[in-house]
Amino acid sequence: MVANSKAALLTSMEKDYIAGIELDVRLTKDKKVVVFHNFLIDDTKHRIRKISSLTFKEIQAYRIGKKEKEQVPLLESVLACISSNKKILIEIKEESSDYQDILDAVYQVIKQYPELTIYICSFHYELLKAFQRQHPNYRVGLIIGFMINMDHLNHPFDFTSIPMSMIDHWDFRKETFVWTVNNPSDIKKLYQKTTRANVITDEAYALNDVIKNSISALPDSHH
């Protein structure tokens, strides 16, 4: 299934070895919040366009994924199908400094689902500051990457999301999500440092046994 597709996200939430999902959202021309990672969209029948330049109806003409059978879903259509209390990490994608529209639109969606465990994150520091100020009841976190937000390591947000390559330089005092953890050696290295991190992986099923074995192999004082 397609990552960030509605089918893939909902199927993941049903797996007992998956503690939550991570998804990316963007704003369409007509202010709809869609679940989509890339800045641009295209397929074999349509030319490359910016997500922000298309209405949601126009985006529905596109098919995503290798077999091009999936449509881009609305965030609301995904959340409406979730009844679990597992974590839902929503990354707000916005490259410009004009971010208030997407903040308002995302909030209008997520406020309908107070029973869900929603985390809001972004690479966009000022966007997060605004969201935290306007909606303090939500958990907000900064994504830090290579040469991105390195000047905000000591930030005021609730949690942090970092790549696997940064774990040797991170103290894990705040709740932390670690991404690009996709092989057994990464799991073993991470769990030698901490068992408290949330793991973001494309290989949840394959790594499930590795995670359990890595934890059980640690001294009791590390659990």
C-alpha cells in the first residue's frame, strides 16, 4: 500500500505491534487539509502541479502510488475512521512564512476529534510557535534534521523528532520520535542508548521481533 494513503494508515492502526502513525498534511487551493507528503503532485495522466495550486476536487483526479490506484485523502476522512488511542503524529508541511491558513484549517479538523491522541509537528519553527500559542492544549514538537533547526536544539516545545543519525548527540530528556530507523542494527544502537524513544519506521513488521529482543536483552535498570 501507499505510504500516507488512507488504506495504509488505517491498516497500520489495526496492528498490535504498531503504537501509532505518522502522516503529513498540506493545504489545497480551496483550504482543504489533505494527507500528502510532497510539495508537488503528478501521475501518468496529469502534469506536475503544486498541491497548493489545486482544489481538492482537482486533486481527486490524480492517482498516487506505484499502481496509481489511490486518491489523496482529506485529513478529516482519515481521523473519522480511527477509534484507537494510539498516537497520531501529524506533520504540518508549509514552506512559506504565510502559515496561518493551514494552522486554522488543521485546527478546525482536529478539534472535532478530542478523543484521539494527536501530536502536531513541523520543521517550521515559527509555525509551531504560533500553533502552540493559539492551541496550548495540543502536544507540539519540532522536527530537527541535518542542517535544519540545529539552532533550536533547546526549543520550548513538548517533544522532538530527530533522524537516527542524531541519536549520539541527543539526551532524550523530552519525548522523542526517531525517524529513518529501518534496520536491525539501528534498533540495537538506539535501544542501547534509550528505550524511551518512539520509533518511526517503514519496516514495523520486520523490526517487531528485533525491538522486543533488544529490550529483553537490556539490564533491568534500562527498562
